[in-house]
Amino acid sequence: GLSKKLGDVLGRLRGRGALNEADVDAALREVRLALLEADVALPVVKQFIDGVRPKAVGAEVIRSVSPGQMVVKIVHDHLVEMLGGEASELNLNAVPPVVVLMVGLQGSGKTTTTAKIARRLTLGPQGMAADAFGGSFKERKKVLMASLDVTRPAAQEQLRILGEQAGVATLPIVPFEQPLGITRRALDEGRRGGYDVIMLDTAGRLAIDEQLMAEVAAVRDASKPTETLLVADAMTGQDAVNTARAFNEKVGITGIVLTRVDGDARGGAALSMRTVTGRPIKLLGAGEKIDALEQFHPDRIATRILGMGDIVSLVERAAETIEKEDAEKLAAKVRKGQFDLDDLLQQLRQLRKMGGLQGLMGMLPGAAQAKAAMQKANLDEKVIKRQEAIIQSMTPKERRNPDIIHASRKKRIASGAGAQVQEINKLLKQHAEMVKMMKRVNKMGEKGFMRSLGNMM
Ligand code: GDP
Ligand code: MG
């Protein structure tokens, strides 16, 4: 099976330094198979692999992790990023009644999902776990649903029944009325009735066709939706790309709802649709029941698509252990006042790797108090890179004994780093003050130490 083959590759790769091209390509061959097995569309697989490869080649393999495992972690992180990083909320920021337009192929779950979202909005925070949904669900909304599906005889009736079960109002059915007529009536009723949200459930076809797209586009123009959600079945395989592209080009979608994630599909459609449209996946349908609606979490779907969750958490645990060890080593040095320029360099790198202040904050004690002070100090990436370059131009001996850095050495360091001698002076002064402060840390307590550190940088 796949995981055995991957295991073999990982075994072969075990125990080398930075990731070389051969390591990466061997591991990526298995990742490619995993993505195809998860039903990610072929062109998206290719694009994904091309995107992650340069991130992996040359990357440091962290201690106690094999190169293959490291590649899997890098792939996972890239996958999370491609899936949108953070969970994305429903956007209802418009003058009410806010229109939400539901589009998609027939049988994708539009009508069911319309009722699910409407019920969730109607309930507001009631019966909801604190972090279950984003802010758009944190207030009760008055919702009106309308079915524009005149192609199937029972479609409007289906929504009416769901509305009754869910305790959500539906627009009364008028026989033989056409989609645009229903849309106008829904807007009128929405305004007249003081509704916050109008959900328009459109008809689907078994496959994309021009007539469907023209009809949906006309409804869009008449209703000016704030959200246009493409509802798609998680089982959609290679077709996901065509479906998503067609709806996005012809109608313009703002988000995607993936349904039937309760089935055994690995969910590759999520990556395909997100990649092709650039639109976020906002919600998941996880069953036929009215409350089977979930927040989308990119990391969970990434793990499911890749099917290598064990490896990912193993690498994460290893990384945490190392960070903890490094932090402890640093803390010991700080206590003894032995914080040299190598330590400063390491801190600057950490700071930059973590994307700013959080890194240093997490590693040093008494974090929160100093944060404001450090933000004020404007420690942006450019400044950090410059300071790194200066320290890198020093010899190991100079880094351990900054006292020996006199005029001629300063000149050499400055020209090596493409900097002015004043900048070298400033950095050395900062470092000296940091060390002085660190020696006093026990007397002052952590709070005062961090505040002073923040003021100096
Ligand atoms: P529409 O044609 O796009 O409006 O699709 P429907 O909402 O009528 O759904 C078609 C079928 O899929 C119905 O039997 C639903 O109960 C079922 N369905 C919808 N969403 C889900 C889901 O998230 N999980 C499962 N298991 N079934 C779903
Ligand atoms: Mg329907």
C-alpha cells in the first residue's frame, strides 16, 4: 500500500542533513500519489508539487526527524497555506437584508446547506460551542429563504418543509413563477419583513451548461449578493476544477461549501477548488441532518488529504522539544550574563523565522508586558536582516568576545555587511546594554527585565 511504500522511502532517506533534491523528489513522488488518491485534480497536483518543491530543497532537517518526514511536514504546511491558512468566516457585512446566493450542480447539497446555514444564523450563539463558528454566527439573524428551483416539481416544496423543521421562514410558493420573479419578490419581502439575511437557493443541472449559468448570472444581477457560495460535493473528483472554474468565471463566487465530508472522500476537491478559484472554503456539510454544518479548518482537511497526520504531529512534537531545549539553554545563559553575539544572532533569526515578535516573546520569560515596547521599537524584518548581516560579518572569536572589536575590526565588519560603522557601534551598544540588563534580571524580576529589553531594541 501507499503508506508502506512511503515508509520505505522515508527509511531510505533517514539520517542526513539539509534536504537535497534527490531526497525531496523521492518523497514528493509519494506525496503526488497521495494527492491523486485523495482525488485532487491532476493539474492542481502538478501546480502544488511545483510550488512546494523549492520550499523543501535545502530546508534544514530538524534534529531527530528523518528527511522524508521533514518533507511531509513542509508539504503539510504548504497544503494548509494553499487551503487558506485560517478558517474563513461568512461575510454578512452589508446593509440588510444581506443576500446569500447558493449555487452549484444538482445534488451537490444546495438546498440542504441553505437550510443548515439559515438555521445556524437563526439560532445565533445558542447551542454553539465557543469556537465552533466565526463572528457571523454570533448574533441571531432573522432569515428568509427562497427556492428559485422551478426545474424540479418538488424542489420549492423541499425547502418549505426544511424551513418548517428548522424554524426558518420561507417565501410563499407562487405556482409557475420564474426565478427572476421569485428573486424580486424575495427582495421585497426581505425589506418589508425586516429580515437580516435572504438566502436564495438556485436550481442546479447535472453538468454545467450555458443556460444554467445565464440564469444564475441574471439572479445575481437582480439580487446583488454579498456572498455567493458554491456548494460542492467532497466526492467530486477530477471534475472539481471544471465546476469551480465555470461557476467562478460565469457567476463569480465568494466562497465554497464542501458537502458530504461525513463520507469517506479524502477531500481533494477542497484543494482543487480553492486553487482554481482562489476563493476560501467557508463551511463544511457533514451529514444530512439540519445541524450537520461545520467550520472549515484548513489543517484538518490538509491532514485528511495527505493522509500522513502521524508524521506531521511527530515532526511538530520534535520541533517543540527543540525549541524548549533552546529556550532553556538561552535562559541559563541569560542568568549567567553569558549572552554573546552568537546568541543574539540566533535570537534575531528566530525572531524573523517566527514572523516577528511572537518568536522572541515565546522564548523569553515574562512575555506580554514587553510586547508593546518592542513593537514601538519597530523591529521589522529589514532591520533584523541588517543586524543579522552585521553579526555574520564577524569572526567567531569576535562574536564570543565583542570587547575585542575596535576601530579596524569595525571597519572590516562594516564593509563586509555593507553597513556604516555607526550601525556596528549601535548594535554593539545594544548588545552590551542587554548583557548588563540580563545580569540584573534576578534582582529586577522578569517584568522589569523585559520592559528594559524592549526599550533597548
Ligand atoms: P441540491 O440538489 O444541490 O439542492 O441538493 P440537496 O440539498 O437536495 O441534497 C441532495 C442529497 O444530498 C440529499 O439527500 C441530502 O440529504 C444529501 N446531503 C446534502 N448535504 C449532505 C451532507 O453534508 N452529507 C450527506 N451525507 N448528505 C448530504
Ligand atoms: Mg435543491
